Amino acid sequence: MQAKWEKYTVCRPSCAQGYGQAIQQRIRGIEERHEAECLQSGIANAIMSLKVAAAMPYCEVSVNNPLFARFFHPSEESFFLFGPRGVGKSTLMKNQFKEALYIDLLSPSVSRSLLARPEKLQEMIKGDPFGRCQIIIDEIQKVPELLTVAHQMIEEKKGYQFILTGSSARKLKRVSANLLGGRALKYVLYPFMAGELENNFSLAKALQYGLLPLLTDKTDPEAVLHAYVELYLQEEIQAEGLVRHIESFSRFLEVITFSHGGLLNVSNIARECEVKRKTVENYLGILEDLLLAFQYPVFSKRAQRELVSHSKFYLFDAGVFRTLRPQGPYDRVEEMEGAALEGIVAQHLKSWNEYSRKKHSLYFWRTRSGVEVDFVIYGPSEFYGIEVKNSTRVDWQDTKSLEVFLKDYPTAKALLLYRGNEPLKINNVLCLPCEAFLKQLKPNGPIWAHF
């Protein structure tokens, strides 16, 4: 893999400082510098990214920050690029569109100015001394009124290309914003895939810390993840007014982790959170709209057995799952690692499908008697049943569910992914090392090239 390198200039406090004291001093200085802008704008975003930086590792200053090649390839037309914070949208766009005019709506002064007078965007573009026709607007949901101006300029047919990034389209939909009248494509950027990291990918690290590009080159990823969860999943959601009671939502975030990789039972979650079922449904909608979670439905085509009706639920990143999941004496490490491993495979399959030109449908399969296959890929060129085992050894007993699935769907292919190192063929099931499978999975390629 060829890596491009950028100077990493963020200075951090010395190791001699206490961790908690260093964070407090850093945040206090940030808040003092930005207090006026935050009060005027009424949002926490002005200091959010700096607070996250304050929780990053202090022990060394890295001089080289690798920028890994991503599988996402932009269009030559105007497009939206959505994705959770920390997946590298801004970095990727600035790298791929080096000469573009860049407008950062996370800057309170910039967003406040354009919010007051959206038509100023047109004046900025037409007054650009370099005459740039590619315009990146970062975090477009902060000032959705700009879409009307962008739409007008696209209609002028003067060669303008707008690259509009955002953490979700939820706010755009909520204010009935003009999504450029269908004139712009919509893409989503996800956390790293193993194939993007190539030899830098470690399954063990991915299971512990996930695959957020935000963690690249960090010596203390756990601290960054905790800051990410606290400041983004909670304060950011509260600041945007998406929930009224942040305490109930925080409780929901803990409870929902027990559904990661499992059946989603909304009634049980509502009972555990002591809120109404409708509230839980709203919370789930927020997570999905912010691209922080997704669900797979049950595969029921030509069903020959009674199947469950609930969907399976996944948080978008294994590191976020591990950070949110409560840990105590009764929480077994093996149980959490099993859910994290299944989640890693789930997010890879989702990314593979979304980045590929040919789209497939992703499901799981489970009978009412409890026979389950973790993933079913169904589409024009692929029909697979995939089971995931958090074990270094497998035998014929581990393939039983897949054998039952193959009896009902004899044209399908069956894969079992496990933590061992040897490819094995047990009856009709190909058993593969999970790490090797993830590294070879690339958009527009087959699920497994060597079948």
C-alpha cells in the first residue's frame, strides 16, 4: 500500500502532567477562548472537536500521520457525502479536492454569517480570486438554507460542483430542506475496511477499538473513544435538540448495546429503560438517521420453516460498541468479543455493499426453533450464508446451522468465519480465518474470490 503523509502539528501536554489535570487545563482554555461564540450560536460544536483533542494521548507527538487510500471514489457531479463524525469525510474530501474552495460550517463565525444571510455563499464563490468551481461545504446540516443557493448555482450550468458533507440528512429532512432537487448524488462514508488498511489491519485491535479513522496514529485510542462517545453521541445529540431528556437517552445507549449482534426487541428495551415503546422507536430512528446504527431483516424468501420476525441490530463500529457497553463482574469478555466480532463482519459487509456498483440485499436467517445463520447475502451475483464464530477451532458441530440453511437453499454457498489460521472444508461449508476474509473483501469484488 502506498501511504501519503501529512505533518501532524497538534502539540500535546507533557507526560509529566497528570492526565485529569491536563484535560481540565486544556478544556478550560478552550472554553475561555470560545465562550462568546458558543453563547451567541447556542451550540456546543465550537469546542467539541477541541475537547476530543484534549482527551487524546499525551505521551508523544507523532510527526507522521498516515492517510490511507479509501475505497470511496467521488463523482464528477455534485454530491452529498454523509457519515458519522470521525470517519474521515473532511480529510478525504480535502485530499481528493485539493484545489476546492473549502467552507467549514463547524466554525461558529462562518456558520453564523451564512445562517444570517445564505445568499452570501454565492458572493463568496463568485468573488473567489482563484475562480474555483469545486466547492466543499463541510457539515451542511448546520445551515441547510445553503442548499437553495447551491441548487440555484447548479442550475446556472456554469460548471460548479458542490461537495456537501454532513453527519446525517436528519436535520435536512426535518426542516424540509431542498436536497438539490435530485441534482446531487448521495454517498455514505463508513469506518475503515480491513482492505483499506491492508497490512496495518489487526483484527485484535479492531475488536478492542474499532475502525474509526479518528483513532489513526493515536497512542491512547481508549481515551479518544470515551471522549467521542461523551461529546458526540450525547452532547452533540442534545445540542441539536434531537432528544428532550439526555439522561433517558444515555440509559438507552447502554441498554441497546446488549442488542448489538442480537434480535431487536423494542418492548424489552423500553421496559428496561423505563420509557414508552414509542420513545425507544424514536431513539432508534435517531441512531439510524445519524448513521450510528443499522438493522438487518430476516431472510424469508421461499421460507420452508417458521422464522422470527425481529430484525438484528448493530452499532456502526465495534469500538463504539465496546465503549458504550457496561462492564462489570458479570459481563464476560468472551461474550463481548463475540458480539464485537460479529459487528466487525456486519460493518464490513455493509461497507462492501454500499461502495459496490452492484447492490445486494443483506439479511440474517433464524428459525423459531433457534437455528441461525448470522448473515445472508442475496443479489444478482452472490448468494451466501455466513456464520461467525469467536473461536480458534471449529468442527462439524459448528457448521450445523449452515447445513440446515443449505438444505432449504441448495444454490447458496456457505462460509464460516473463525479466529483460527487455517482454511478448512467441513462437509459443504468453507471455514475461513476471519482476518484473511476481511482483508480480501473489496468493493465490486466477490465475497470470496477463491471459492
